[in-house]
Amino acid sequence: MGQDKGKMPVSYEDIEALPPGWVGEIVAGELYASPRPAVGHLRVISSLSALLALRFDMTPTGPGDWWFLHGPELHFEPNVLVPDMAGWRRERVPEPTDPKTPWLTAAPDWLCEVVSPSTRTLDRVRKMPVYHREGVQHAWLIDPVRRTLEVYGRGENGWVRTALYGGNTVIREAPFEAVPLDLGLLWSPGPGGAVYP
């Protein structure tokens, strides 16, 4: 579809003009801007990053040869997307050799989006089709409020949800099925330190 009458096309300069701390994304010619995420969102990504990196990236005895980034900027022209976390298999994409690289163009093999009321439609409806089109093989959607994990695998014509987990379930799920992952470690404690089932 074309641009609306009177609507200026967006560019990377629009992302650069956002206030400090905001994340900008361009999807299908539209700019989406998000403020810093809430604590529950940050807790999920910090914990998931630690769990996966320790087992699949930072140990020579681990079961996989991956590398991960938290909030990488991915340029899939003309789209600019920022998943909460993404991982690449080293056999397919070696780590970037230049640490000053501001963004990546190689699609990750796996990614995770932490959904919130303000990003739910963007993550599910707008970004997921782009990820599929770019060749991402595995996608996880985590809702820190509902304490759920949705697992998606790449289908021929779109994503196929292969599993839905909730609470403190211990899972073995693609592409990290080699080790168990305790979802209870991802959630923020409730009021008074209570951990909800």
C-alpha cells in the first residue's frame, strides 16, 4: 500500500531523533517508538540471557555453539526491528568482527519478544511476518504478566505455534531442547516476595 496523503515517509533519521532511552523500529513504512520497558520485562530478558548464554554460548562444554544479543537492531530493508533477544548459530553466522557495528543484517536463527499491552500487536501482527520472511527459524513470545511462553516454529507459509507454557514449568524446547529451562527463574516475584505458580 502507498503512503497516506500528507504523510511523510519515515527514515532512520526519525529513529535517531527519538528521546534518549526510547527504542525506534520501522515496520512496513511506519515508525514505532517504545519507552524503556517495565521491570518484569527487563527481568525476563536478563534471566533468559543469563540462562541461555551460560549453557549455549559462554562455555566450551555447552551443548550448542550460539551467540546472543540483547535488543539487537536488525536491518531488513526497508524495515528496522529490535527484538528483545536474538541468537545466531556460529556455524551459519560467525560473531561480528567489528564491535562498533551498530546493527546487523543477518537474520537470527532464534529470537524472543517480550510482549506487553503496548507492544502486543506490534510484536505479533507486524513484526512476526517480517521475521518469517527474513528466514528466522524459531521465535518465542513471552508475556511476563501472564507468565507464559509461546513457542513458534517456521512453517512453509507462516509461523506454527508448537507449544504454550505457563507458570514455573520446566521445559525442553527447540532450539534449546538439549538442556532443561525452568520458566520460574524468569518471573519477577510478586508483592512481598511471593513467587506465583
